[in-house]
Amino acid sequence: MSSDLIKLNFSNVDMLDKEWCAYQAKVDDIHHHLEQLFKDSVGWIGYPLQNQSVLLQQITNIANEIREHAEILVVIGVGGSYLGARAIQDALTPYFKIKKGAIEVVYVGQNLSGAYIAQLLDYLADKNVYVNVISKSGTTMETALAFRVLKQYMDERYGIEAIERIIVTTDAENGLLKEIADHTGYRQFIIPANIGGRYSVLTPVGLLPVAVAGIDIDELINGAKHAAMSLNHSRLERNNAYCYAVFRHFLYEQGYKVELLASFEPSLKNFHEWWMQLFGESEGKERKGLFPSAASYSTDLHAIGQFIQEGNPILFETLLYFEEVQEDVSVPYDTQNDDRLNYLSNRTFNEMNNISRQGTALAHIAGGVPVIQLQLPKLDAYHIGYLIYFFMKACAMSACLLGVNPFNQPGVEAYKNKMLALLQKIQIVN
Ligand code: PA5
């Protein structure tokens, strides 16, 4: 159980031995002091190793109840309180249908679009509904406003039964959502106090929505547990999460401004968004940090591929790929061969996707773009659980190498304060 599931290839990132050794000393130091320095924010490090069987059973029971009594679950949340669930759901559920035995899971509260919420209410009209509202602080504007609308909708539609149909995921003690949940009598899941939003996807924040979507949460946690055990070494040769952190920091120091995470399965698009928030909110402070960006290949090779190959050399690329993706199609043989593609007949699409990945790496390396490759054996719940933990561990290390606090987000307050001031002005005028 101690082997690293992620293979890391960085053949064109040139680092000298003495640079590597200097990083090793810093990594050792951060690794040994991280939990002590940020003791209020590192609950996620040991979380998958704790015995979660009771919690997982409770989540499974409620997910089963929801699937039995509803046709749709509306998840309300923003930032770390929604991106992870949506990422896992999209990565692991079919493209064109709902997973067998599961129900539809939709998200609201992550924007202030009136059209979005109006159309959602319309969409719910002929469906049986449950709601899961998620907010650690219990005071986030987008979430609170969407919940106000959905709460009223559920009360009007279901009367007293609405209490059973709304599940709250929030802090154990603090926040307005906690107060509302207590006095109304909603069932609650707790977000551990020492796990911040963008590190919380493996807690009930992410687990309840994805369980309703039909994902095996035991496997997800087993994968994360495997990662928690294998990525607990400070030696770079034994910890690929730290190696990845070191390479991206090294490239940042070389002057690169952007990291482009690119993958080859369209279902990972929302996983990219979770990753962008994790790194963007953890590192982008004190005028430092790489800008996290993402692309879905081969789609985006026909969009921003030109820029990557020959444009302003501000970026390096991290290619994420899975050796085995379930389901595949072979190119059929065509007796006419008008399109001259018979030389590809019997090759599978997944095979060609993999070859396109190799070609992309070769072309971008030849174009002078540093390429880091992260390879996992299989796209399934176990490996996604592993990957999530891998990125969280890498992110904490990377932010510390940069010299910033990985767990706060002071910059987000600026937007919130300005918006509140403007809203209060409207109140005074009215
Ligand atoms: O990572 C974070 O801490 C943030 O992105 C939060 O998750 C986000 O702002 C939502 O906060 P809350 O869960 O308190 O509503």
C-alpha cells in the first residue's frame, strides 16, 4: 500500500543536482513543520486515514433515501463547497445519461444569474426534489440567496415534509446556516473545523452529492487513504506530489507565469475547475503565484494549441492522463475507403487519444514548452480519490515553497466587501 500510483514524467524540466538538493532541504523543513504551523487547517491530511465507516454509512443511507424519494437533488454551494462534488460527479458518470440506480444532481448558488435560478425552478416543477445546502461559514452570499429561494420553494411545495427533504452540510458550531438548521430541525452533516473549503471535497461536502450521483464513496476514500499513506514521505524520490510541487515552483522561478493543466477525457473539465480553484486560491497572494489554467484535449488543441506551440512563452503544461478509460470504440473498416482512413481500422479511439497525447507532448517540448506528465492507471473512483489527495498535498507544499499561507483567501474578501457596500447603498436609497 505504500507505492505511489501516479507516475511523474518531467524529462524536459532541466534541474541541476544542487538545485534538487536545495529543494530537498526546503521540502524536508516544510513537511516536518506544516501540521504544526497550520494546525487549524490541516485536518484533511489525516482525514482519509481515520475510521470513517460510521460517517460513510450515514451518507450512504441518506443518499439511498434521496434516490428512493426524489428524482433530482439540488446542491447549493459555491467555491470549495461545490467544485469538488461537481468535478467527481462529471469525471465518473456517463456522458449522456444518469448512472444506473442514481438520480440527477444539479448545482445552484455558484452564480448570481437570475436566468439560471428561474430556469432551475421551472426545471424542478415536474420532479420530486431534495436539497443539500453546503456552506462552512454559513454566510456566503451566493449560497444564502439561492437557499432562501429554494427553501421557500420547498416549503410551499412540500409543507412540513420539506424539513425532511433539506439536508444541511455546515460547521458544527458556527454560522447562520447552522442556526437555521438547528431551529428548523434539518438533518445535518458536519464539515470538520480544521478543513477549509477547497480541501473539503473528501468530507460530506463532496461525498453526499456524489453518492447520490451513484459514485462509490468507499472506493473514493480508499483511494485517498492509499494516497495519504504513500505521500507521507519528505524524500522527493519517494513522493511524487512533492516532486510535482518542486517542478512547478522551479518553473515559476524560471519566469513561467501560467500552468496549463490539460487532460484527454472531456469528463475531466470540471475536475480542472476544482484544480484551478485549489491552486489559485491557495497560492495567488502577495503578488505571487502561477496562474492556473486548463485545457481539454484534443478539443482545445484546435483552439489554443497554436498559442501553446508558438505564442508568448509564459506557460508550462501539465498533462494528466489515465492509462485505462472504460468503454471504447474501434474504427470500422470501410470497403469504399473514400476518406482514406482504412489504415486506422481496428485501432480504438482510446488508443488514438493516447497517441495524440504523446504527439502533443513531443510537439510542445520541441516548441520549448516545459511538459510535466502525470499518469494514473485508471479513471475510476479509487484513482480520482487518490488524485484529489495528491493535488491537495502538492498544493500545500507548493504554496509553502512560494512562502504563502495555503489555507487562507484574504483576496476573496475584497470582492465580497465591495459588493456588500454597493448592496447596502441600494438599501439606503430604497
Ligand atoms: O476554499 C474556500 O475556502 C472557499 O472557496 C469557500 O469554499 C467558498 O468561499 C464557500 O465558502 P462557504 O463554504 O463558507 O460558503
